[in-house]
Amino acid sequence: MFSPIIWLWFSKWWKKRVNIPEVIKKHIEQWAKEFFCWYNPPYWHNKFWFEVSPNGRFAEHEQITDFESLKEIVEEIHKYWKKIMWNINHWYYTDIVREETKQIIQDYIDVWIDWFIVSSFWVLEYLDEISDWTWEHGYVIQWKKYHLNISTIMAVYNQDAISFLKENYPIHKIILSREITLKEFEEISKKFPDLLFEMFWEWDFCRYNNWLCFAEHKYTDRDICTIVVNDLIIKKAINYDYRKIITDKNLSNNEKAQKFDNEYEDEFILLKDKLEKYILNKSLKKDNLELLNEIKSLSETIIKKYVIYFDPLQGIKTQHNINFQIIYEAVEILSDNNIDFKNDYFENINDLLNYLKNEKELGYKQYLKNLHEFMWAKFWVEAKYKDDFYNRSDNLNLFSYVFFDKFKNLDTVKFPTRWRDYLPKIKLIDECVKNPDKIYEILSLNDIPERAHYDLKYLFNDNKYWFYEIRKKIHSNIC
């Protein structure tokens, strides 16, 4: 079921169309199911250049820039009886670009493309307008044979939107918005069993839906998204109880606003300060009961608010792993003093301490293993972490692919390859779909929730502590 859809994009040395047959053949041999491309011909880019695009891409090297290449690519793909779709999915089409957009559509029709990926109602209406019956070579041809794929840029969020599109246009497939959850997709899939869908998975680290993003990327070495990732410093954390505060009928709006004040204190720094005072008092043989209660209170807040784990893909002295060490030392002190506290997941303080010990010991070993694999070069381990973090590429998402396999109208699932060999991941997915228990053999301590999908808890009966259950199984497998 999970076959690659290949984006054909060309660097500058491709301008003379060298190696097109060779590259397409290679993708076909690697299980390619479909292809898609962007097209920005001379009559467009000479007039508007690439800053104003006919599609969702702005860089020259990411597009086909001449009709001859367009034709050759389509013919080559059709030799293998495969399909190719072309994007007409820019965020907006003004009157100024109307005629050029129509010409691009005509170019597509002339080379017999299979599908359009569309984001504009004007484009949908125009394609519907030119969809009349014609005769050619004794056969009846109707332009509606060009199935329409609804782009994620159109921002399809719900069943009513899907019903409207399905009733009014010859829709082949809908690429759902990135925010659609697993639960929502399951309901949508059952509601429209005769319609094909596509979902994004292991998506980019982008906080905006495509439809709401108007950033023009890749004009410089550091685009907006890259700056967000590389300079990701959390200045303020949201109150983890915000839902309860908002829905609390006993609080006035003013009282709710006060609970969302702008003052932010890092709980880990506060806890570290308490631990240092505790150690000092202990050396001076002073009473520590009040401090222990403060340590308990802060630890309870942190355990409830954050997912606690050691990340072997980050350096030992990174803030994440320093914070892990702080809470580990606090729990150790509480356990030594027989001070327990209740938690929704861990049975008691010793259960939590045992989990943290395993995280620390096995995590350190995994970190050294990572260093060894990268020839003891810390910067390569850091690069691996940033790459996985940005692309949310994580084997935890294998649970999602097993879930997806039961929906036969989920035609395609997108995950970023970004210059990487996608075949190993496709093979992993295939193995896990056939044998779901294999996931636990594949998972390692390198896999973390920030690089997995936020809605995975739905696959664990909406258990918010699903990550701890998986982590403990990994501990057992290693031991």
C-alpha cells in the first residue's frame, strides 16, 4: 500500500534535460507509484520571475522551466504506465496572471498529464468550464478525465468541506490539512469510503498550515522556518492547565487573565536552586523538612507538565538533558527521605526512580553508541538530532502507518525524504504493517515524542502517558 510518490525537482545542471530517463527509471525500480512536479515556463518566469509563482514553490531549481522538459518527463513516465500530476496550487491567482495560468493548464493538457493538484476555486471553476465533450480519432474525449487532487493549500479540515467539493467537482483525491488528527481522519474515511485521501506524516517542523503560511522561503541561506528551528529558545511556557482555567465557570474573565500572566519562571532552575540549598543544609545539619516539601511540590509540577526522558541524540550538557538530571536528583532525594507523591502514571516514587535510572544508564550507553557510529564526532550527532527534529522523522510514527493500513481509501501518506534514501523507511513500514510487534524491536532510545506526531496517544486509547509505556518496553528489550 505504501509506495513512494516522487517529486521530480531539478538542480541547475538539469536544465539541458540530461538523465531524465535514467532518473525516472531509477525511481520506478524503487517502487515509485506516482510522480508530481511544479512548472514555471518562460512566458511566466520572464514576466513575473519566480517570486510570483504559478504553484507552491518559489525557487527556480525546484520546478520545470520549459515545455520540452515537461513533455519528455510525461512521456517517459507514461512508458511505465505510471501517473503524473502537476501542481497549480499557489496561494492566490490574481487577474494579472489569469491568461498565463490558462496557458499553463493548456500546456498540461497538450502533454496528456494525468491529474492536477489544485488549491484555487477559480482554477476548479475554469477546469470545469473547459470540460466539454470532444471527438478525436473516433473516440469521445472529455476533459473531466483529468482528475483533480485537492491540495493541502486549500485547507480542507472537515466533512462539510469534503462534501461540497465532492458534489461540485470531479474530485479524485483530497490531500487533507496537516492539523487533521488520527481520530478525525478515521471518521472522515468512513464517511467517504469512495473517495481517496492523502495525509501528511512526519511533517516538517512548521507551526503554520500551508493555507495560513505566506512566507516565501529559500531566498537566502536561512529562511523563516530554519530560523525558527535553529534559534528555538523558549522564552515563556504556557500554563499546562490552560484548558481547565478557560472552562472554569467559577472564575471571572479577569481572574482567568491573571492566571495567564506574562511572568515566567523556569521550574527546573527553581528546582535546581532548592536542591543546592538542600545539599548545603544537609552539610550544615540543618532541618530540611520545609525544603523537602518544596522539592516535592516542584517535582510533582514538573512530572505532570513535562515528558521526562534522556535524549541520546542531544549532548549530555544540552539544556534538555541537564533538566533531566535535575529532576532525577530531586526524585532520588525524595526517595531517600521516604517522601512519596501521587502521579497518574507512576505507581509510587520508587517506580518513577527506577524509570529515571534506566533512562540515565541506558541513555548514556546509547549516546556513546551514537558517537561511535559517527566516528566520535559530536557535531555529526548534533546534525542528526537537528535533522530529525526539523523533519519530525521518528520511528515512533511506525505505529501510525500500521493504523493507516486499515483504511483502503487512504491512498497516500506523505513523509519528507529531503535528499535522503527513502527505501529503508519504506521497507521498515512494510515490515511493521505485516508484523506490528516488530515495531518494538526497531525502536531505540533515540526516538522521542517531539519528533513523533502529537496525536499518537489516540492509538493508545487516548492515554496521555503512552510514551512512558513504550519507553519501558524499550528498557526491557535493551536489558
